[in-house]
Amino acid sequence: MCQHQPECPAARCPDGQAARSVASHPEQGWWLLCNGILLFEDTGSLLPDGRVTAPHRPAATVATS
């Protein structure tokens, strides 16, 4: 599917979210990567086979005094 050189990582690879964006709608909060991953601004994703990856944004820390 990918026409880039070097080829982007496949959707099932651990670094699959490093693929290049082929369509973006930041106002709606999503990007389509060339390997078929639909990436959301909350860091969650939808893989081409329908599996969902939960958001993996680091938890916010609360300052205590």
C-alpha cells in the first residue's frame, strides 16, 4: 500500500503510528496514515482490521502542596 521510500511501517508493527499521513482533519481530531491506521488526537487509533488501540497519553500529574 505504501509508496514512500523507505516504506512506512506496517499497521501491525509496534511503530505503525510513525507512518506518513495521507489525509488529515485536525479540526475533527483524526489523521489517516498510509498504512491504513486511523489515528485520533487523543492518541487512540483504529487499525485496518477493525481493532481499536486505546489512547496511551501519559496520565496528568496533580501537584500537591
